[in-house]
Amino acid sequence: MVSTTDSIATQVGVEVLKNGGNAVDAACAAALAIGVTEGFSSGIGGGCFIVIHMADGRETAVDGRETAPKKSSRLMYVPKDTTKPSNLSTTGVLAAGTPGELAALEAAVRQYGRLPFEELVERAAAIADTGFILDDQYERALDRYTDKLSQFEGSRAVYFHEDGTPLKRGERLLQKDLAATLRRVCQEGLDGYYRGEVPRLIGQYVRGNGGVLSAADFENYKPLMREPVRGSYRGYNVISMPPPSSGGIHVIQILNLLEPYDLSYFGPGSSETIHLTTEAMQIAFADRAEFLGDPAFTEVPVQGLISKEYAAEWRSLISSVQHAELAGAGRPQDFSGTAEQHPDEKHTTHISVADGEGNAVALTTTLNTPFGSGVIVPGTGVLLNNQMDDFVTWPGRPNYFGLVGNAANEIEPGKRPLSSMAPTILLKDSQPYLVIGSYGGPRIITSTVLSIINVLDFDLPLQAAVDYPRWHHQWVPDRLFLEPDHPFDVQMGLRQRGHRIEVQSRWAGVTAVMSDEERGGWRGAADSRTTGLAAGF
Ligand code: DON
């Protein structure tokens, strides 16, 4: 069973499974394909995290996060005139970190897959080469980002007509240069992307346009195999992505905070449930701003943050009748440093796969914001990420998602920017039970948690669990964001508890696969907020 936010990518994943691939092959093939069909969300110019559970018990978390280029520096995005807005960390070549996507996918397939990596890459190359028909989602994305994309010749050449207007739904998007780059990888392996002509062209273009990412950064890039973070919730084991993502830690922390409450008594979407989960969310985000960063550069008190005891300490501050105004983070046990302080929006994508042998893969991949930096490097077809904006780019100033942070997440060469991505697998009796994740910046964390409790506490069918109306709190600003579908009396109950409510249009997109205990096999669901598809055989 494969669930992604794009029907072509899901079909590629299913074909790979049918052709003898396992869940790792299928997830990586789907990621490569979606980098072509939903190139505004992810691609080989970006990065990813992959959480893998193999039927033989092996588990790993592959870190394909971008790294800050060697020539980057702490204050590189702070303009001389700080009264003028600067978009250098989100738009243009200076916004790009060293891409890790392809190296991580290759490492995952080489160690845990069964099929030759090149075979999976060729499937994506073929789609880039022969093209696909744009849907209304893609048209809207192009319309919204016309100003950004039209600044860059490589992007104009791919996404625009000769008269300067963006392509429309029903038209075919061809990505010939991207197909050639992918085919170079089919022939030369990873070196086809990380050494030689492609990084040379990228380095040269970036340098010529005021950026710092160089061919040497590509040559030095290494994906890392990490231990997943592990927790438990109501008897299920949870494995998820460790730092440099905050995702896994905070999914586990929020579940720990909620575990003693009988949420099922209150019901899904009740003011009691929304209140308690919100209090837990804001605690997690206060800790995120304080403690989280790349573990190679900062001491992250992981075990303390995910411990049940730490959750119990924080829980004493949760009142069932009053929203707490949190001044700052807590004191996890293994933390010996000092203290400090974060708001939000969209694109990125999540892939959940499980196969018939009991292997399961949760993979979240991103360019950061829609179309990343906006720059397709001419001659390569590579759309560069703007993941540098996930760092604290301007001390004290919130990033694109309104997230704040401190020195733990400041820019240093080689460092990986802090992420919220939370590819997560829940196991029951050591067998995969739920494979899940989302896009949505910081809302990844809260959307993933809410979908999990909708399944485990409220027993909702998987599709209903991921479609259910959401809420989100990220500590700063002190605002309870609600999707539009929550009834008036529920909102009143929340206001009475002191919540400051802001209703926003629906957000994030969860894709999930779950064990079908009645019939055997797997069920899948793709969020109705996206154009996704879950399919299997
Ligand atoms: O790693 C992160 O947390 C962000 N770069 C993810 C961005 C995202 O999910 C945008 N999606 N809507």
C-alpha cells in the first residue's frame, strides 16, 4: 500500500512493489517521481527524512537534510539596512542549502531496498522527459508564484510560455534538462549529481548570481544514518525522525503529555479535547524554540524531552479549565545549557508505504516553501531549495513559518537547519501498525499527532482520521488556530478557557497507511485536503 499526495507518484510506488521492490524501493521511487510531478514541493534540489522499519527488526532514520554551504555565515541574511525587508533566505540562489535528497534516497535503497537505484531513477526521468498534464492545483501554484519564478531564466524556460505567462491546467509540463540530469545519475550513479558537470553548472550559476553554494559543497555532502527517536503511546511503540528534525521529538512529547487523559471520553473535536491537546502543543513548541538544532553543533536533550517523567512535570501546569500563558521552555533532565524563544504556512510532501513482508517506510521530502528558492539552474533542470530559511536567519526574527529559535539553530557552515518534518511509524507487538506524516511546516507536528489520536483514541476510520478538522498552536504567537469546521459551541468553550482563536483556511496534508486487522493487509488514506491517492494490491 502506497499513499502520497500525488496520484502518479502513488502509481509509480505501486508498480515498483508489483515488480518485486520492497517498501523502501517503492517509497524512494515515489519520492523521485513526485519530485518531477509535484516539483514545487520537493525534488533532487531539496532534502528529505526517511524512517524505515524492516520486517527483520532493523530500524533507521535516514537524514538527507540540506547542509549550510561552506561559505555561509551566521548573519549572511541580515541586510545592511535592517529597516528594509529582505527575502534573500527565501528567494534566489543565496537561499539554497546543499541538496541531500538524492544521496539519502540512494543510501536507503542501497542498504534496505532490493532493486537497483538506477531503475527507480529512470522511472522519474521518463516522466520528466515525456511530461505530464498539469492539474488545477499546479496551475494555482504557478499563478501564485509567477512573480517569484519569472525572475529566473531557468524557471521561466520550464514553467512559462514564450509570451511570459505561466503554463495552465491541461497543458503538458516537460522537464527535459531534469530528465537529462536524472539519466546522468542512471549512468554514473550518485556521482552523476554530486560530482562533475551538474554541480559545476550549479556552482557557476550560483556564484554568478550572488550565492554561496558551490560544487565543493556537493562533493562533500553525506547523508547520515541515525537512530530513530522512540516513544510509546497507549501500548503502541512510536519511532520517528530525530534531530535535526524537531518532528519526532515533539510528536512523542505531545503524545506523552496527552497519554493520561481519557480523550475518548471527551470525544474528537470537543472543546475539552481541543483544549488539552492545545496546551500540550504549546509546551512542545516552547521547548522546540529553546533546545532544538543540529545535534552535530548543539547539545539537544533528546532523551529528557521525550521522557514520560518530563511530560509529567509539564502536565502539572495543564489546567482543564484555563489556557496557560507560557513564559518559556521547561527543564528536560539531560539539559545543562542556558535559555531563550516563535508563528506559520505551506509546500513539502509525505509518502507512507508498507509492503506484504512487514517492511514500512515513512518519508517526508521538501524544497521548503513552494518552488523553494524559485531558481531552476539553467542546463540542469534542478529547482534549488530555500531550506536556509529554516535556520534562525536573523536573530530574533521569526522565519517564514513564524517559528522562532535561538543559537541552537543559527547558521554555521555544514550545519543542518532545524526541521518540523515528522515521518513516523507506530508499531503494535513489533509489527508496523500505522505509517504516517504530513506537510505543513510546524503544522506537520500537530497534524500528525491529531491524526494519530483520531485513530488510537477515537477509533475513527483512517480516512476520517486524516480528514478530521484540525487545530494548531505553536506557542508564539499565543493563538489557537482552527480550521473553519469547528462548531460555534466548541469555539465558545475554548474562548471561555482563555484561548485566543483565529480561524484559518484548511491546512497540511497527511498521508497514511494502516494495518487492516480485520481483513489482513493494509488500508491507506490520502488527506482530502490534497490531490493525493492511496493505492495498493
Ligand atoms: O523542514 C521543515 O520543517 C520545513 N522546511 C517544511 C516545509 C513545509 O512543510 C512546507 N509545507 N507546507
